[in-house]
Amino acid sequence: MQEKYDLIVIGSGPGGYVAAIKAAKLGMKTAVIESREIGGTCLNRGCIPTKTLMHSSHLYSMAKDLDDFGITYSELSYNLNAIQDRKDEIVARIRKGIEGLLEANNVTIYGGKATIIEEHKIICEHSQGKELLETRNILIATGSKPVIPKIPGVNLENVITSDELLSQRDRLYQKLIIIGGGVIGIEMATFYREMGSEVTIIEAMDRILPNMDKEISQSLSMNLKKKGIQIHTKARVVGISEAENGTLLCEYEEKDRIKSTSAEGILLAIGRKANTEGLFADDFSLIMDGVSIKVNDKFQTSVESIYAIGDVIKGKQLAHAASAQGIAAVEHMHNRKTSVCLEVIPSCIYTRPEVAVVGMTQEEAKLQGFHIKIGKYPMLGNSKTLLSAGDRGFIKVVCDQETDRILGAQLLCERATDIIGEFATAMANGLTYQNLAKVVRPHPTFEEAITEAVEDIEGMAIHLMPKRGSWR
Ligand code: NAD
């Protein structure tokens, strides 16, 4: 007999599986269709494997400086296979956890490829053949895939995307060129450099992380250069070819001149695009927004019982954004008010020190017509940063002059990715900088710098020298 569901979710990444569990908890008969591994890109080819590898590389590069901490050792080396084994074990453990949660919540998992044939009908193609599934609602959470630029030579061996780079076991490129200075480019550059490789980033815009706060991007750029990463900005790759010694030659245009550099591997990290391949039958379609699926503010597509969330729609391509959208979409199907604040989505980069931002930068706030107040605290005045030999960095907070509400925060510091939650909490609840200043934070912690940054708005930060010319 044909199964009939309240909701079928296509894709089991952080958007899809979270939405499925939420739906099941709300009493909906739910199924998930996944053509690859449960957990999607984030768990299997994205956030979790990258950060696990980077945890190893951070430790390896820190170990090189153990002398500074009074610790000596005789020999330091790494075993790439063991590093990859650890990463695979962690991914497998989390995947098992997600599968367990789906099962415990009575979500049916179909391992196969879904094609939407009609508003309420999906064909799931799996190893045993094709199965027709009927459902009241569909949620598309099929994610994204790397953009491959139209550059001569991109199909050559060792010109790869992050998907392949993350699973390399046989060798670590000793010389790597990264095309694209966005989040993936910066994180992979950090991993390779920390493991001892030579790394060159080629970025088309005038700075790396062009969409981020200028000061963060400039400070991070300085920091990466100090660590030995070469960065070329306003540079466009024009071609890749095989060099005589078995390496790859990358030609790029910089300041109206054609230059070249060679490496064993070239990583393509110029962005990701919506994954809708094979998703619709020939006689079925949804209104698109370029290559992404067009949705309204409730995540409904042009067919109102079909929703889409995450990387497959336009917006921030972030795991936690997809999860929040999944929750909101399911709540809408269930006629509930949205319980999550979709306007406040932090972004994080797991470099050392880490980068974390939320809300508006000062430039963005001004462009939107706000009169703003800024508070900033350099982390070199923070005891925890000093005792743990943290790098230079800062916490910056942007507030609305009229209401004193927090409009945004930019952090470049140790544990920034954990600390940013304080600002996200403040923004999601409309708090002012005085509300944040009220909190007594433990000492010594990185978080104490939040107190200093918000106190700096009125020039009252205790651990900051008075500004020159100030009466204080
Ligand atoms: P991105 O959009 O962050 O960066 C791509 C960069 O490539 C941009 O700076 C762009 O100017 C540059 N570029 C584009 N074409 C180029 C060319 N021909 N030559 C040189 N440079 C070029 O994309 P990404 O780094 O591939 O990441 C994809 C998505 O995944 C992003 O949305 C990112 O936020 C997300 N992601 C997030 C995390 C995280 O949250 N820590 C980690 C990895 C990826």
C-alpha cells in the first residue's frame, strides 16, 4: 500500500533533519529522503570534517611553540591517516546520533533520490526500484554544491573542490593555490598552513572576505600573511595548465599584468550554488530566483504546500540558518507562530583567532540610515588572551544612537565563535548596550572583553587607556 505522509523532507542536512524531527515532535507523520549520507554537506563534507581537521592543525601548529609555555619534547610529527581516521570517526558518531534521533522520533528514512512529480507526489528511486510517495507537504532541503569556474584547465587532475580536499589521505599538498578568499578558502588555507604547507590565495575582489566588516577582513589578512600565507587580491585566474615537473601552473591577472605561480594542488573555493539537479520531473517546475528556488517569508515556494529552506534558496549559506528556517517552515505548516528569530544569524570562521559576526557592520548600519555609536576593545588587554598566548584581535559593537539597541558585533578573538552567542541573544531580544554592561562576567575569561567593549561606547572601559585629549 502507498504510504501517505504529512511531510516529506528532501535532504537530511542540518536544514532537513532538524525540520523532520521538529515536524515529528509536533505530531506530523514525517519521512526524509536522502540520496547520500544522513547529515548532508555540513556533517559529511563541510563544517564538521573541516573543523575536526582544523582542530588537529591548530594543535600541531601550537605544539611547535610549546617551548614558550615551558614544555619541551623531542620530536613532533603528524600522521595524515590517523588525522583522517579521527575525522571519519567523529563524523560517523554524529551521523549515528542523527539517525538514532530520526528513528526515535518515528521519522521514516528513505535512502534514495527524490523527484517531485506533482504537488503532493514524489518518486523515490532507490536500490530496489522506484517508489511513489504521497504527502500533504514537501520541504526541499537539498543544499548546494561547489561552483566550478569557467577557467581553462579546471578539469585537470589535482584541481579540486573542498569535497575532495577533505578526504585526501595519500598526501597533503606541500604547495597549494586556493582560488577564492571566502570562508572556505580562508579555512582551508589555515589548515594547510598550520600543517606546514605553502599556501597562496587568489581573490578577485579588493580584499579577502569581501562581504565582511572591513576591519575584520584587513586584520585577518594581516594575520594570515604573518603566518606565511600569500594573498593576492584584485587578481583573476585566467588559466591552469600542467607544468613540466608534474605540478600545476596557475596564471592570473593582477594589476593589469599576467603573473603565474605553481603548486601541487589547486582548490576551487569561489562559492556554492543551489542543488536542484533531478529534483523536478520534466513536466513539473517551481518559480526560480536565478539558480535558487524562490520562496516567500514563510519559506513557501510558488506551490504553497511545497517549502524550501537552506542553501537551495537565496541567503546566507549556513547550517544554523538552514536549521532555523526548517523550524520556521514546519511551524508555519502546523499553523504556529515562528519561535526563532530569523533576522539574527551569526557567521563564524574557524581561523586562529576565530572570527564571528552578527548583525550590521558600522558601514551597513550607516547605509541603512542609522546614527550609530561604536565600542571597541583590543584583546591584548584581556588577561585570558595573554595567558593563553592568543593573537591580536578585538571585539567591536555597533549600537543605535537613538534606542541604544545592539545593531551588530564583530569579533576577532579566541573563542569568538562561542562568545558571539551573547550578542545574538542581545539582538534577538532587542537588548541595549546598557543591558549587556549590567552582566557580571567571570574572570579571567575572553567574555570579559564584552563588558569592556560595551563600556567603551561611553568611554568608560576600565581596562582601556583614556583616549588622548579626553578629560578623563
Ligand atoms: P564565498 O562566497 O564565501 O567566497 C568565494 C570567494 O571567491 C569570494 O570572496 C569571491 O570574491 C571569490 N571569487 C569568486 N570568483 C573568483 C575568481 N574567479 N577568482 C578569484 N576569486 C573569486 O564562498 P566559499 O568560500 O566557497 O563558501 C561557500 C559557502 O559556504 C559560503 O556561503 C560560506 O558562508 C559557506 N561556508 C561557511 C563556513 C562557516 O560558516 N564557517 C565554512 C565554509 C563554508
